[in-house]
Amino acid sequence: QLVESGGGLVQPGGSLRLSCATSGFPLNMYAVGWFRQAPGKEREGVTCISGRGANYVDSRLTIARDDAKNTVYLQMNSLKPEDTAVYYCAADRNLFVGCNLRPDSWNYWGQGTQVTVSS
């Protein structure tokens, strides 16, 4: 039900904006999180947004809502090769009161989009 887009190949220091959209439910009433998984590594949380605002792990990676488009974005700046991963968005109604970055807390997931940072 969640669809990510915007991934691709970018050079170090570049920027990308990922999108997470759904037609199944109103994202502005859900917590939405972004996670990533690099080859051979566990899935890790990047950032999330709830009714209380956003939680960040890294200030280069920021989250924002567009309620009119029912879409949540992940803006990624100053990208590094170690940012290379498959990026997933997730949503959960119960976490709207306060989100966390534990993958097992989230109910709905997208299929992921590949981000590769390389020269």
C-alpha cells in the first residue's frame, strides 16, 4: 500500500529526494518513517514523523509531509557512499502519538527504492 520512488545513482555530495505515497489511508493521521538496509546489514531507522514532529538520526536526512498529495518525503543532502542502501518507508497509526525507529514497531511497509552513492 506504500509506494516509494525517487531512488537512483548519485555522486558523493549530491542530493536526492525520495517520496512515499499511498492511496489507501491518510498519511497525515499516521506516523511515517524512513528506514534503510545495506547489503549484509540489518534494517535501520533513518527518521520518522508523528503528530509530535520529526525524529532525526542524521541532520542530512530530513523528513517532510505534503498532506495535499498524501505523500511524505525524505530529503537527502551531502550524500556519502555509506548512504548506499535500499530505502523503505513505513507507516503506523498507533505511532502517531510518538514514533520510534525500531523496524518491528511499524505495521505497513513499502517495497523499497535503491539509492546508490558512487562516483
